Amino acid sequence: MRTKEPTFRVTKWLDRTIPLEAECTSCPDAQFKIGFSGKIRSPFYRPECRGFMEHLQAAFALHVAQVHTKPAVAKRAAEDDD
């Protein structure tokens, strides 16, 4: 579901607790992924949820700064007019 305001939404989870992928709700192509292959190093290895969430949120924050801020929107509009 696309919204006017950009928001962060997790789209793929590992065991319903660890976020692996997220998206910007206002952009159809903006997806943020964790490079987790699913291969387990040991039977006791468990990825850290907080670290994965922070990585995805940082990627989303960068996306918002580059795409959804007023200067970025104005620059894209000027490029579209040319």
C-alpha cells in the first residue's frame, strides 16, 4: 500500500522477530535489505534483532534525506522540466 507520507515498514521477518527487509511506503522501488544468507554458523547462533533494525532504519533515513526532503524534491522537479 502506497502512502503520500514516507514511512518505514518491515516486509520480511526471520522467525517473526528479526527484520530482514523493509520498504518506504511512498516509493514503489525503495527497498532496504539485510545481507543475511540464512546459513547458520552454529546451532546457537541467533542474529541480533536490534542491530538489524538499526541498519534498516539508517538506510531508510538516508533514503528520506536523499529523496523526500524539499531540496531533493525541487531538484527532481527541475530535472523533469528539462
